[in-house]
Amino acid sequence: MKYTKRFDKRKFDQLREMEAKVGVVKRADGSALFRIGKTIAIAAVYGPRALHPSHLRNPEKGILRCNYNMMSFSGSGERIRPGPSRRSKEINLIIQKALLPVLDLSPFPNTVVDIFIELTQTDSGTRCAGITAAALALADSGLPMTDLVASVSVGTVGDKVVVDLTKEEEDFEGGATDIPVAITPRNGKITLLQLDGNITKEDLKKALELAKKTCKEIHTLQVKALKEKYGGDKK
Amino acid sequence: MIGINKQYVKSLLKEQIRQDGRKPDEFREIKIEYNVSEKSADGSAKVKLGDTEVIAGVKLEVGEPFPDNPDKGTIIVNSELLPLASPDFELGPPSIGSIELSRVVDRALRESKILDFKKLCIKEGEKVWLVFIDIYPINNAGNLFDACFLAALAALKSTRFPKYDEKNERIIYEERTSKKLPLEKNTPIECTVIKVGDTFLVDPTNEEEEVMDARLTIGILEDKKICAMQKGGDNSLSIEEILKMVDIAAKKIDHIRKAI
């Protein structure tokens, strides 16, 4: 089915309007807010700190725990019941795997770094917004990292390859494929990849190239947000 | 907080000196932002009390009334002490702290009758509106009770009913109407006063809360009547002290009300 014009009039390779801010949770060791369109994620990092129960400790390096949560009122339909769900538990896992490749926790054996991600308002792309915010919060906490992680969903809506799908596009009656991707911008490698939908190998290649291109834009904004707090350009 | 700092905070308070330089009856700056989750929630607000930050959101649902109140809807207040907001909060089932917080906010809203539950009735004995209020601290720098109450109240004020399709008995959340919640004029405000030694403080920071002897949260209506109370803390209060705390709260209510 033909998809000629995006519902929100964006170009097919255009991200929604974004906002990034570092240091939004004062009590945390690192924190950030990332908004893309109407999806808003807040991430806070605590640690490295003592890990309980102690049998989870790793004497070689610290471990990373991620917790993703949608606030009860932040869904598009009925109120979401508080507490973990199968969906949020899976997202915790994939967010952890998306962030680990850039993080060096070997100087902190037996400890844990906790990342808490809260969604206050959602319109698709929540796990990607969460990862982008979490990477910023990690950088804000000062932990040793080799790169940031930027994340966005790509995919197809009808016959078009598009970036940053909205809820409306995911539900497109002519079919849609949603591919959340996270990328380490410096080397262009992929640390998160999921897919649900229906897509050809050719379109997958196009979509991943598009993700790589647009994650650079997200990365630019991440760096800008960090410089706003730490003034990297000042001498 | 480590012991030595606790002693320091206490010794300063003995001379009526607060670490942040405020007077004992002085609030931090109150900032309220409405509709912070307009796309998702039927009503929402963010409250900042100094560095303390809280988000509250409202979702409306249609459900069956309680058998003893067949013509009344109700509110359901829930809060979660997110580990995002403080190193002292942990994941897991609702802590006793969050349950007390929710119930104290609930009590003042319910007893003030700011929301006429009868006006939430769609069909007696069968269908009523249920108002879910969910409160989340984003940063805990003390006085979550007052911040959470304000956030809940502000979220209620910003709430608009979603469209209800009576034929299919289904709420269409995508289509929010312009109809507000039927809120009464006599608005309650909660103010918490804590006692440390012989000093009484409003709007305590988390350091001050850690050294408090007792806490009293007081819900006061616009007509100055008291609609809810909750004493907390490990130590006792005399009747004179309680009345003094009520006086202190009553004086602060108008100041807090101006923010909303």
C-alpha cells in the first residue's frame, strides 16, 4: 500500500523535533532528559555502589542494571498498572545490552551501576528514547565510556522506508515494520536491533543505513547537551 | 546521612538556622507546570518545590461503583517512590512510605469533597467514572507530602474527560473533550510541619526530615477548616505543640494556594 505523505508532514528521513538536557535529577550521580516528538524519557544513574544480594557481585567488574518504566498515565489507552511487565523486563535486558559495549566497568569490581528510565509521555520509540537518555546520563555520571549510544527506530510504513515512526505510523493499515536500532556513533556499530513487521532484505539495508545517518544527528544533540552543562568548547 | 552531619543540622536548628538559609516558616520556591503529559494523560502537572520535583497524572476509566455507594464514582490515588528520585528508594512492591504518601494525599482530596463523587455517576449501580491519580517523585529533596499533594491537585485541575462511547461502552482516549472534572470551590491545601528539638519547620529538606522528631501533615480548606491530618515521626507531640503546628500551617496555606 502506498504511503505518500507522512501523517505529521515530516520527510521520510526526518526525525521528530528533539530536546536533550543533562543533569535533570539532582540527587542522581548522572541524569538526562531526552524528548523526541511527544515521547519523553528521563534517565538517572546511581553508582557504582554496593551490590546486594552479594551473590550477584562480579569480582572482575561492576555490573549494569537497567530499569525501564512507563508511568501509569503515560500510555495511549487505559491506565497502565504499576510494576514490571514481561514487556518492560525484556526492554530492561535489551537496554542493558545496548549500553554495555561502550561502558568500562572493570575499575569497579563487586559494584553495580543502576540506570532508571522513566517515561512521562509516550508516542512510540520509547525504548530508543530511553537508551539515548540513558547514554547521556551515564556520560553525565562520569563513568569511563568509549562512546555515546544513540538510538532511533527505523522501518517501513506502506511502501516507504522511514525513520522515527510514530504510533499512528506503526498502526498504518497498509502495514508497517518497526526496527528499533541503537548505534555507537563513532564506529557506526549496532548495539540494539529488534524487528517486527514484514520487510525485504533490500529495505532492511536501506533502513539500517538510514538509522546510521540519523543517529549521527541524535549524537550531535547529545554532545551539545553535554557541552551545555560542562562547557566543552570553553578554554 | 552520616551521623556527624545529622548532629550539625540539629545544632544549627537549635538556633533556628537552616542549612539553606531559610527562616523556619519559609517555603522554597513553588513552581507548577500544567499538562506535562498532555498527549498521554487526561490531566497532568509537574510541581517543583526547590529541588524537589514531582509529576502527577490522571487517567479516567469507567467501572462499576462500590455496592455501598451505587451512585458515586471515586478517586484512586497511587504513588511510587521511584529509585530514579533518590538513592534511598528501591525497586519492588509499594513501600510503606509510598503507601502512606498516597493515603495522606487521598485523605485530603476525599474529605475536602473537592470532587463531588455523585457527579461522576454515569448510570446508578452500573457505571461510574473512576479517577486514577498516579504520583511520581522525580527528585526527592524533601517534603514529598506537600509536593505530591500539590501535583495531584494541579493534575486534577488540568483534567479533561476523554470521549465515552456509551453504545459500545468504550472510552476513546484519543478524543479528549473540553469537559473538566466537576471540582468544587473550597479547595484543600496540605502543609507539613516538622518538629526538630524545639524548632518547628515548614517545607523540610531531606536532611531536615532525617533529623525530625515528629511530623504533622495538615489539610486545610479555603474556609480555614481542617479536613485531614496525619502525624508521623518517632516522637510524641503535646496538644499545645499540635495547635501551634496547625497555626503555622494555616499561615502558610494562602502562600501555597497562590502557586496553584
